[in-house]
Amino acid sequence: MKKLILKINHSIFNWYYKRCGDHFKQYTFFKSVKLVIDNYEHLKLLMKNEVKHNRNLTRDNDEMRKELFDIKIKQIAGEDQVDWMNSTFGMGINKANEN
């Protein structure tokens, strides 16, 4: 029974150390596994924050694009034309004096 447990442990260690990076091989097995888990959780948190940041950035970009579009329309069209576009197409463009 002890030989079987020893063989199982040996195969687990071999499997793990073949797949982990060189940085993790310098530590004992348990510390190495703990570092791999911490590294995974850290990367997962970074990805979550990056997705949140990209979502906010996209939202801000859309708002800025709409504001720029409104400014360009205000330069070209008069207030009566803006009213007509808003009522006809439902665009929601602010008038020059509404900023």
C-alpha cells in the first residue's frame, strides 16, 4: 500500500512539475501550488478589471461621439432644421443654446 501511495505521489509531482513554469519549480510542492493558485486568481482579477475598464471606456467613447456629432450638426444646421430632424427622425440633438 505504501508503495502504491509513493508511486501516485511521484506521478502527481512529475505531472505538475512538467507543466508548471521554471519560476514555480524553485519552491517546494505546496508553496509552488499555492503560488500558481495566487497567480491564477491575480490574473483573473486583472482580466475582470480590464473588462470593466473597457466597458466604461466604450460607454464614454459613445457619449463623446454623440457630443461631437451634435456639435457638427449645430455648425451645419439652424435651430429650425434641428427641430425638424428631432421630430422626424427622433435623433435627440440638442439645440445650440441648450448645451
